[in-house]
Amino acid sequence: MAIKIQVIHMNSCGATPKTIDLIKEVAEEFGAEIELEDVVVSNEEEARKFRHIGSPTIHVNGLDIEPEARNIGQFSLS
């Protein structure tokens, strides 16, 4: 079963390409099958929908990789 990973970011985020490369590298190193989704948010509604708290935001199987961020209720385009 593939691990579902979402990289949620603004189009202008310079850290996103390196983040995606790192995710792929780690998955390959561990032999993990991943399903990588690149999600670009462009307005506040999308930020709320995808729980974007900063660019990039990473979700693994639907959960933010930062446990503290899982309870945040304010989403933005930053």
C-alpha cells in the first residue's frame, strides 16, 4: 500500500522543489511506495480546504507531519 503524501504550497514557494526531491529521496532510500500529490493553493478557501498553515505544508496519510500543527484552526496563504 502506498503512503499518501501531499505537498501543499503556494506557487511562489521556493522551498517546494527541494522538499519534493527530499521526499522522493527518502522514500527511495527506505523502499517505500508513495503517492505524491503536489497541491498549489491560490486563495484563502483552498488554504482552509487543504489545511495550509505555511508553505510548504506536508501531510502524510492525511495528517500534518508536525503534530502541533494538527490542531491549528487558522490557515493562510503564507
